[in-house]
Amino acid sequence: MFFVLIGLAFLMDKKKSMEMLKQREAEGVSENDGPTIEYQAIDIYRELIDEKKGVQPVDENQALKREKMKLFLK
């Protein structure tokens, strides 16, 4: 009976995910509408550690990059 239970749970999970997909398509939401990750974790770590040490950004692009990283982490 255990294997029947596992099979039923798997089928219900598949059914639920298909329903969610159909609902999202009906609402006009695509799979790529979620947040995009622009930077790797090591880049964020290095940049924000430099900021914590008091290293000033070299240019406006680097300052903007730091702000994006902070916003992403929030």
C-alpha cells in the first residue's frame, strides 16, 4: 500500500502543478517574470565588503551596482 500512496501523491502533485501553470497562463504571467539575478553571490560579497570597509565607488556605475545589490538582498 505504501507504493500506492507514493504514486497517488506524485499524481496529485503533477495535477496541482499543471493547474497552477494553467492559472498563470490565464493571468498572462510568464515563467520569466520573476526576479532576475544579475550578479553572483561572490560578486555581491566582495562589493559590499568593500563598501563596509569604506572603499568609495570608482564611478557612478559602481555606485549604482552597489545599490542594485543591496536592493536585491532586501
